[in-house]
Amino acid sequence: MESSVAALEPKVRQILGAPGIDLSTISAKRVRKQLLEIDPTLTPEFVKDKKEDIDKIIQVVYEEISQEQQGGEEEEEVPTKRAREEDASEGQGSAPLKKAKKTKTKQEQLDEDYARQLQNEINGGRARTSRAASSKPKANGTKRGKKGPKSSATVNSDGEEESGEEKPKKRGGGFKKEYTLSPPLAALLGVEKLSRPQVVKQLWVHIKANNMQNPENKKEIMCDESFRAVFGVDKIDMFKMNKELGVHLYEPEAAS
């Protein structure tokens, strides 16, 4: 039965990695629903019974894809720049220049995605709220001031989008669940409690601010002193960093 749950990992990756998926608004509930749609062998009873195990897989894949987007920036800015200069001076070389242009588009897309995720984090989901508000018809013309709590439901494991009033009570499940951080991780991030995705995002803020990515292999992080205190190594692969985080996140009750 355990192996049946583990076998869902490629399908979860397919859902979260699909074109057009916005990781800042996806919810575990929506992923479970899509699993039922794309896998005819799954039953609602099985998904309900194994909800906790499935959510763990969803969270791990979510973090890995999120890291790929944040860490997998364009290998070098120089080739693109050079291609642009050649384009201006020669105005030829259609095939290679096309490739350079494609890389630039990917770079811009990744930067936009990353900036949007960080902005959502800083603004407390304000961007998601306005997006949700604009998609609703303005039939009554009445002002709906309760959109804020609803938007936080999007990343809640059980987030029922319709139950705006009860949402604050249900916070703490799924991607939004907060953990107590280990002392070295708390010292690095400057806070004692965070959800796992927020920990990953803040680590990347620190990595980028201190230019800690290996220029020859962007997936390798060159640890500074505060990173060494957490991970105990001089360099670490970004996927290994994600897995190692588990030992630094404690259940709030277990931590006290």
C-alpha cells in the first residue's frame, strides 16, 4: 500500500511541472483532485485514506520544482549579451541568434516567476487576492472585504475556497504549516518559526544576496559560515539541501 502512494510521485511531478502552473497559488487539495482525474486506478476512498502520505509527496515535489525555478537561472549572462552585440553589428546568423533569444526569454520568465513568488510572500498574498478578485463577476457591485482570508486557503492542504470565515481556524495545514526552526537555521533566517516553503524561499534569498551559487554549476551552493553551521559542509547540492532541511524543522509541540 505504501508503494502505491510512492508510485504517485511521477504523476505529482507531472501536475506541478505542467506549463502554466503557478506554484504560488497551487494547493495540495487541487493536486489530489487532479490525481483522481488523470489516474483511473485511484479511488476517492484511497486518496482520502492516504491523504497525509500523498500530501508529503506533493510537498517534496513542490519544493524541488520551486527550487529548480529559483536556482536554474540562465547559466551565463555573457553569451546572451555577446549574441545581442553580434546581432546589432552583423544582423545575420539567424539560427544561433534565435537560440540566444530563446535563452533570454527563459531567463526573463524565471526572473518573473521568482520575483512574483517573493512579492507574494512579502505582501502576504496580496497579489493572489487581487487576481482572485478580478476573476469574480461584479454582479452585486458590493465590496467584498473578506477576500484576504480566502486567498490564504489556496496553499492550505484542505483549503475549501468557499469557506472564507472558517479559513483562519484551519490555518497550519499543507504548505502553510509552520515549524519551529533549529537554533542554527533560526540564526541564519532571523526567525524562530516558518513554513517549509518559506524556509526554502528565504534560503534562496540569502544564497542570491551573497552570490553563493557555483558559477559553473548553478545547482551547487558554496556555503558561507552561516550555511556551514546548518548543513556542516563547504558546498551542497540544492536538492540535497532541500532533503537536509527536515532535521532542522520541528513540530511546534515537539520543540518545547
